[in-house]
Amino acid sequence: MKNLKEFALVIGILLVVAVLVFARTFNKNRFSESTQHIAETLKNEPVFVEADNLQINDYLVVELGENSNKEMFPSAVKVSFEALTDKNFRKQLEISEKKILLTGDELQTAKAWVILNQLGVGNLFILTEKEKTEKLRYNFNPDTTKAVVYVE
Amino acid sequence: MRVKISVLLVGLGVLLAFIPGGAGKSFRLRPSELVGKAAVDNYFTVDEVARFVNTEDSTVQLIDVRNAAEFRFCNIPGSVNIPFENLTETGWESALNRENVRTIFYSNDDLLASMAQTIATGMGNENVFVMKGGLNEWFQTVMFSEFSGETITARENALFENRFRARAAFNQMNSLPDSLKNKYFDAKRLQRKKLDGGC
């Protein structure tokens, strides 16, 4: 008992720090992952799914924005970009056992992917209409004769 | 007293050890703030970027987020290469947050550039954009488009003139042998440093 009294100040400081740490760690209104996690995820697995190779039953489809593709994704979850951080939506993603596939405008889905990745949502993929997305589809042929003229 | 300090330090160490994902930095903005900023599509078209290239606009910096090999193969004149996987490293912060300079990310398509834009915004940078359509759109519109009508309006003439000039600059830059490209990049870097440092 005497020891406890002696260490009351130390215990008090530790308790306050512990509360602050837990509050920060489990605060849903903060990003939980480090930014390095984005590059690591992209390096470890391909996150772009081409429409032609889509196995629809493997995914929980999330349609972003106004455009809807009901024929292709009848059971898709529709969400606006502004509602990405909505508690109910995030809960829906957390309890889903399927992979999550984001569809919609490419600029928006890429942004949504980064935000959800940083919020700690795993198994995230982006549907792309293009074949071999992020590959240069044109071949540049250097014009060395012109280059010589320009250098002169 | 020593014992108390020791206990305090050990206790803090134990707490730190249990913080999940403690290593590495995270976004400065809160999720709701980032969603609000990212909801707006901040982009420039390839024609607008072509104009920046032609006028050598000093209020714009182009950042190519493809890997170094792709960048060396061909890139838009005046652009700087920050491979996507290196974007979150601390060394690039000052480059991304230059006062009165608009940063435009591009990759081969939209996805990587848009991700880079969101990362830069999340890290607290303002004035970050993407070049919509990426290099594939640049090739299609700037490098390979031809006017096919019989009469050309003044507006179309200006548009194609802009594209042809940017095309010439692209061909000139990317047709240089690697040794000259390196010298070009070094000279450009040196000029920037001198300008930044003042005299």
C-alpha cells in the first residue's frame, strides 16, 4: 500500500498516456495506416481488375457516384464519394467476407481506394474498363535525325 | 526518485510497443477533410498541359509517377520523376509543397496519378492536380492527332499549333541520347537550385 502511494504520480502519468494512446489508436475519425502501406499493397498484389476477367461472385461491388450499372451489378452497394467515411458503410465493408471491388469514374475510384486503404480496409480492388491499365499503349520512336538538327 | 523515473520510462516503453502501426507517417488530414477535398476533380487536360510545356510555365511542375525506366524511355518535357513507391518518402515533401506552384501528376493512365494526387492532398499539400488520361491520352491527342477538315477555324488552328509545338518539344527531348538527357536534367536541376537559392 505504501509502495502504491509512492508511485501514485508515476501510475497516474502512465494511465493518462495509456488513455491518450488508446483514444488515438481506436479513433475511427483518423487514418490508421501509414502512407507506406499504399505502395506496399500495390507492390504485393495487383489491385486493378479488368472487366473481362471479373469473377463477380468473389466480390462485394461498391458503385461510387451517380452512374449505376444495374445490369452488370444488380446487388451492388451504392455510395456517394462524400459518404466513404460513413460509419454504416464502413461497417458493411468490415463484415463482408468477400473482396471489395470499387467501380465508377476512374479518378474517383482511385481516390476512394487510397482513402479506404488508409482507413484500414483490406482486400480492396478497382474495376477497370481498359485492357492492361497503366501500361503505355503507344510506342515512341526516337527521331535521331531531328534530334541532331535540334541539338545543333 | 531514480526508481520512479525508471518505472515511468519502462511503462512508457511498454505502451509504445503496443501502439499498432506506429512506424511510418500517416496522413495529416482527417478522413472527412480528405474526402471533402478529394471529391472535387482537380485535373488538367493534355491540351492544357501542352500549353504549359510550350510556355515553360514556371508556376507548374509536372511529376511523372511511373518507374525510372519508363520515365527514361519517354516523358513530357520539364517533368520530374518521383516513382509512385517513393512518393511517401520524406525527401519529396518540399518538392510537393512549393509555394505558388501547381503540381500536376501523370502516369500512363489515370489511376496511379489519381492515387498520387490523393496521397499528396492527404499529406497536406495544396494545388495538386492530375493530367487526365495520362500519357496514353497525351499520345492520342498531342502526338498523333491530325486536323482532317477542309477549313480550319482560328480556334482549331490555335489548338493544333499548340499540339504541334508540344509534339516537337516531346520528340526533341526524348530523341536525345541518354548522355545528353542526363546533362539536360542536371542543367535543369542546377538552374532550379540557383533560382531557389537566390543571389
